[in-house]
Amino acid sequence: MNPSPYHAPFTSAHFRATIVKILLIAGAVVTGLYLLVETLSLAFPPLSSGEAPGENPMGVLVVLAIFLLAVFSLIIYVPTVIFFCVWLYRAYDNLRAFNQWSRPEYSPGWAVGSFFVPFVNLVVPYRAVRETWQKSRTAEEARLSEPSPPASFPVWWTFWLLACFAGNISMRAGFNDRVPESAATILSIIASGLSVVAAVFAYVVVDTVDKQQEETSQKLKLGAFPLPPPPPANLPPSDAGTPLPIPNNPQSEVQV
């Protein structure tokens, strides 16, 4: 017997997931362009000290393109982080509605907050996202087994960690005068490539979890309001339409 659809609150995370996927696509495109421009910078180095802009026009264009793409990347990255956290909070909180007998391992707040805690963010966020997919099923399906997540989940998390490590190393190398500029550029190119792959697999993960939750909510009819019951067929005829008699009150008449 399916649990009642009203035993726990449910709010679809589909709209939030759609926004996250759009932002991930935009971020991957901008990062990919940034990677190409950085590769061009190896062939067309920026202006050196004492060099006029007219002597190296390609170097000027490459530097300008890198700056603009870096700004666009930051503009996209911040909303992506915010909406991903909002989506994960809602999707994880919906687990209580899918199976009232299963207690999630974390709270929705900790599933999101673990991304920002050092060392904890190496393991717990992935476990929370994995659990979100595993427990987004009906109680009957959960009793059978707890399936392993699709291969896209560990691949996403691996490339996400690699992109974070490479980005940190690249940033440190960029501010270190002892590191050659070409070496710092190569590190940045590697970090950008890893970020693009991580964004692609993050799209797959969000889409997979979202489809699983939408499918389960339809099975359990979560969020569906029942129609009002029909009126009883054996009610006596109503006298509501019959006008009431007006009592004759002699005291209310006006004396002339």
C-alpha cells in the first residue's frame, strides 16, 4: 500500500533544476571560450614592458578577451552556486515526502552547508547528492534494494575535485613571480578543461535526480489535490428558493 501523499510536505524542485542546468551550460560555454583564448595567448603573448599596442595588436585582443571572459565567468559562477544550493536543499528535503519510514542521513541545511566546510567538502556533498538520487523512490522500491548511483555521479565528483585543486594551484602560480608565465597559463588551461568536464557531468547529475523525483512524485500523486466529493443524492428538496412570509406587524404601520 502506498503511503499517503500528505504525510510530508513536497515541493517540486524541477524549476530550480532547470535554472541550474541552464547556468551550467552557460558556464561551460564561457569556460570553453576562456580555454581557447588562453591557448591563443601562448602563441600571442601579451604586451611586454615598453611595447606599444600597435606593435602587438593580437596580444592586446587576447588580453582583452581573457579579461571579458573572466568577468562573464564570474557573473555566471556565482548564480550557479546559489541556485545549485537552492535546488539541492529542496530536492533533499523532498526525501521525507517520498518515504516516511526512511530517515535521510543529513539535514537539508547540512547537505548544502557541507560544500563550504574544509575537508568535509571532500566527501559529504557527494554522499548527500548520491543519497538524494537513491532515496527519491517510493517506499516499496526502497524496500527492494538501494541501487548504486549511475557512473556519471562519481565521474562528476572526481572532475569537480580535480578542477578545484587545479584552479587553486593555477591561482597560486599566477601570483608567484618565480613561475614562468607560460607555465601558469598551461595550469590555467588544465583547470579550465577540468571545469568544463565537471560542468557537463554536473548537468547530467542534476537532470538525473530531477527526473527521478518527478517520476516518483507522479507515482505517489504528490502535490495533487483531490476533487471535492459529489453531493449526496438523497437530500430533501431545499426550501432555500421559497420566499419567507413577511409577518404582519400592525405596530410597524405608519399612522396618518
